[in-house]
Amino acid sequence: MKVWGKILGVVFGTMFGGPFGALLGLFIGHQFDKSLSQDFSNQGGFSKFFMDKNSFTNQAVFFHAVFSVYGHIAKASGQVTSEEIQAASQLMDRMGLNGEMRQEAQRAFSEGKSNDFPLQETLAEFKRSSFGQRDILQLFLEVQLQAAFADGELHPKEKEILFVVAKSLGFSVNDIKRLLQQLEAQMHYHQQQGRSGHQTTGPNLKDSYDILGVTDNDDDKSVKKAWRKLMSQHHPDKLVAKGLPKEMLKIANQKAQDIQAAYEIVKQHRKMK
């Protein structure tokens, strides 16, 4: 708890205004301490939801970056569509954000839509708060890719920002192309589930290969290696241990389930053991 503002306010207030000055100084000092206790530059209002000193900054920065960058990508095409707003709302639902925390997510989303949004600074702070953990950074990037595809197409301006985001976080052009391919396959899989109205046995064979990031020309050993790597990257327990907020667990779980379903389809087709 910050108190130096109050102490100095009382001291200087007493020196120059006696008892009345002390009271005025106390009030001014309190406001100063209060302003210092919240850093809205990179954390937004999320900082008040994390009281654990070990997670205070990192968790707040994570949430603020997720939704502000999400809003920035949504606005890239010139106008935020109803589909993009719905996708942002669905992300909040999946993360279980309610009440004040949901309001802060909405504020961060709106902040990202402003013309002077500091994208590079936000990404740099997010990368520092994640200690450069590649798996955490990749999950963040995957969420932003979903934002870009929310209205069913990838606008050139959205693609341009995505490449800026990827490069800022340490990903190559080939990395983002691979992630785009995987995301498109996952979206196609879930669209098929939605149209059928029930849980399918898994993605089709082509989508399964794309989700795993391999082709039908790769040997069984390469397929298994790709599956193990992806499962390790998206394993919820490992991600939490690396600092992933618990609210992101549903997203990590869904990714892991899709990867496993794709592997089962490919394994069955190849008659792999």
C-alpha cells in the first residue's frame, strides 16, 4: 500500500497551512497514492483484479494486451463488424469474464480501436510480462488470428497487423503462415460440427493434416513428432505453470482437443500404432 503521498501531504500541508493545510495535504496525498497504485498504460484496469504480487503485473498486462490488440485488429479493415463484436463477446464468455472484469475487457477492446493505439509498446510490454515464453506468446497470437477471421475473411490490413504482431513476438513469416493454415482447418472443423448439429467423430483427413501442420507425404515418425510438439505447446497444465491465466484454460483445452482429434483421424487412416 502506497502511503508516501499522504505523509508528505500532511507534512507540507502543516508547514504552510496548519491543521487545515494538513487535512488538505492528506486528501491530495491520498489521491496521489491512489493514482500510483494503478498503471493504466499497459495493464488497463485489470490490475485491480490481481492481488497476488507474483501475478499482479503479468496477469493484468496479459488481459489488457489480449483485448486491446483484438480490438485493434478488428478495426483494421476500417469498421468493426457485428461478427467481430460477437467474436470478442464469445471470447469473454469462454474465459468466464463477468461483471467488472468483463467491463475492463470491453474497455481494452475499445482502446485498441483508437487511431493512436500504441501497438508496438503494448506488444513489447506483453512479451516482457510473459518472460518470452514462446508457448504463451503463440497462444496469444492464435487468439489474435481468430479475431482476424471473425467475420469470415482476412482483410489485407488485418493481415498486415498480424504480421507486425507476429514479428514483434518473435515469430517468422513461415510461423504465421503455418498458424493460419492450422486455424483455417480448425475453423472448418467447428463449422462442420455446427452445421451437423452434433459432435462429429473428428475433422476430415485434410483438415487433420493441416491442424497437425504436416502433409500426407510426411512419414509416420514426422506426424507423431508434430503431434507431440503441438500437444506439449498446448498442454493446459504446462501453460499455467508458465504463467497462463486460468481464464485462458478453456481455450488451451479446446486447442489440445482439436489436435488430439486430428491425430486420431490421421493415425487411423495410416493404421499407425
